[in-house]
Amino acid sequence: MTPDAVAARRAEAAVWEATRAALRTARLACAVPAHPAVKAVAHQAQQSRRSTGTAEYAPPGLAERLHRASSRPRHTAGSLWEVDLAEPDAHLRDAVARAWSSLPPGQAAQAPPSAHGAGSTVCGWGADHREVFIEAIERLDAAWPDMLAELRVGVTQIALLRGPGINGFTDFTVHGAVFVNAARLVPRGGLPGWVRLADALVHEGTHTRCNAAALVTEFLAPAAHAVAPVSTPLRSDPRPLTGLFQQTVVLVRQLMLYRRLLESLRDHEGGDGELGQALSRRHGTLMAGARQGIGTLGRHAKALTPDGRAVLTEARVLLDEEARHPAEVVPPPEAPTASGRSL
């Protein structure tokens, strides 16, 4: 539930070993670090093996695709986190197409058209986006360095989206890449762009951490497959129990982020009434969502393994800690009366 770069590194090593095993079965070799595009090739190789039923094979075109994936240039910004601010490569565009196909019936069609076409598409990073990214990472490093340390381990690419329809997502086929809509880099609701981007990175980075952890640790028991999709805080459509489980972890971590941002604002910047109020409002919204997620997950605790129940217990403890310490650490500005005095 809390960030742990060491545990994240072990889980990522397991993901990479599974990737290498799939590539070896396909008679492909790759010595480069675990790039999301390389993992996409490994997934394609596995799908080809399942469809053909052949134990060993050399899928046509995959060797060339793997070579391209291995030689992709990286585009970084800042020194605190040398993550690839990705260009719109094929493996990322394919992931967006899968995300669209997974939306509830009619939701994709409801996305209003934009100047770039209907719905969200991958775009490049502009200079203004990079500036917001640098500030978000600097602020996150100051407020929650353990979270940034974990993000450095699991997230290797950040893909920017433009256009309506998808705010952000992860896709295990391109594990290590996270997708964030550019609209989340601009101010809204009193929150500056750097706060909203930090929020998005913690959100999507936590999904990445959950996906890797699930490869080495069972959190849901076999009984979870018999549970009908449930209502969740972050999606309008009912989701399987595994989706609720991840959402609960995400929401509690987001609560921890906003607590730290509020404390950092108070301790290092002397307080900012308007920003403090906006951070507090967001904290309250997340609190309500976390309560819902923990409550629903608790009603299905029998479908969790001992490890899954341990995560649920930790979530409850962290939520109780948040409830005991009100988030409004930055007081709102006093409202003057007609006589000029404060009430």
C-alpha cells in the first residue's frame, strides 16, 4: 500500500524474466532493458503461439519489430527522473486502440470530437508540457520522495494523450508505459497543472505497481472469479473485483499524496489559502472514494487471499489515520465584514 522501491524492483525483475522467456520461446533475443515496446513484442509472440498451437516458432516480422523497439531513442526532461517522455510510437497507439475497445458500449461514441479528431490520441510532448512535468517531479520529490523512487523503478515511459474520452490508463501489454491526457497538465478547479500531473502519475504509477505485484503475489482468491462486477469509485461501469482492488490502492495513495502536498505547502511555503482549499477539496473527494472502495472490498473479503486481506487491512489503517487528522491544514482567508473587521 505504501511506496517501496525495493519491492517494486523485485516485481519488475519478475516481469522482465517473463518477457525474456516469451521472447526465447519465439527464438528472439533481446538484451536491452525492459522497454514497453519490447514487452508488446513478447505479448504478440505469446498470442501467435496460442493461436497456432506451436511450441517453438519464429513469427514473421517480430524480429524486425523487436529490433526497432530495442533501438528507440529516449526523450527525457529534468534530472530527478530520466523517464522517457514518449513520442507517439506504434506500440503506444495500439494500446490506445485497445483502451478504446475496452470502454463501455456507447461511451467511446459519446466522446465529443476535438480539433485532432474524435477521441484521445497519442501526441508528442511540447516545451510547456515538459515545464509542467519538471515542476511536478520537483514538488513530488520534496513532498513524497518514496513515491518518486518507486515510480522511477516501474514507469519507463509517459505517453501524452490529446483529445477527449480517456483521461489516463495503463496497459500490461506495454507494461512500464503510463498514459496521461494533456488536459491534466493545465490548471483546473484551483489546482495548478503540476498538482494534477503529480496526481495522474501517482494514479497510473500505482496501477503499474499493482500489475507487477500481481505477477508474483496472489491478492485475489479463485472465488473472486465468481463475483459479479461491482460498482467502483472511479468508473461508471461495474468492474471486476480485481479492478476494485487496484482502485482502492490508488485512492488511498492519492490521499497520501494530497496530505503531503498540504503539509509541504504549510511547512515550506507559508501557506496559500486558495491552493490549500483546492487541495483540501480534492482530498475530501478522494476520501469519499476510498471509503466506498474499502467498504465494497470488505464485503467481498472472502474472495481475497491472505495477502489481499493484508492490503485491505493496511488501507483501513491509513484511511483511519487520514480521518483523525483533518486535511484542512491551510486555513482559508478571513472574509472581511462591511466594517472591515473579521467575523
